Amino acid sequence: MLFLANRANLDTRTLLSRIHNRFQTQVPNEESPVEQVRYRTSTGNKVGVRVTVTPEAFLRTSHPVDEAEIQIVFDFPQTHSYDFYEIQWVEADRDLMIGWHQDETHTDLGECHLQVDYRGETVQRAEAEFIDTHPLNVLDRRLGHFVAVLDALTWNDGVPSLPGQSVR
């Protein structure tokens, strides 16, 4: 039995397996928003989880596209006292990606930022809440925030943005 109470007992492979299995168990259920779950790999190693969802069922509200993907990546760098992650909402039909990045990039925004990419370019970055809890708790909180973030998204001259300088 594997104990996952804190970061010290985690490794990326184990965490990604837990995340994959969590979403995979939702696939047989007809009411589930999950359509497909797969690993993202690099040279045969698990580096992330990709979950294809029906947006209206996942968000429990109307949405302008029929399919979206949630992309999840976690890393536990020995050089930092906190976990790195990317939890992203991707809509291929609109060439839109919105996601939280808790890493060592864009330190002017703190340890975590929310990023909006459109047509392959970053159109907005904003400071986001730093969450230093167990990665599965982080994932639950971020997944729960997608509804509010997507509801707040505005389109000005055909480009998406989120209002304000700071976001969840």
C-alpha cells in the first residue's frame, strides 16, 4: 500500500497514475463528462495526463465548443520547496488554452500564474493564488475554478482575456 499523505511520499509516476485512474473510472458512466483519458509521454515515460471532456457536462453550464481537453502535469523539483504543475483547459476548435502554471517562470507574478494562450501565443498572464497542499487537493481546487475562469473570459476584438490583474 502506498501512502500519499504528503509530498515526501510522492513521485511523479505514482501521482500521474492516481490522476489517470481517477478520471478513467468515470469513462463508463453515461453521465460522466469524461470521454477519453490517456497519458502524455516523452521517450516512453509518463509526463502528464490528458483528459478529453464534454465541456457542458464538465462545467455544468452551456459552452460554445463540443470538446475540450484538460492537461495535467506535475513535477517535484528537488531545488524547490514546492511542487510544480500545469493544469490547463484546452479547446482545439477555438485554439484556446487557459491554465495555471506553478513553476519558476515569470517570477514577477509570484510562484503561480494563470496564463491565457490563443492561436499559439500567450495573450495574458496574471498572478494566481499559490497553493501548497497535496497535489490531488491542488488538482481538485483548480478543476473547480475552471467554471469561474471560463465564465469571466471576455473577447475583445477577437482576442480572449480575463478582467483584472489578479486571478484565482
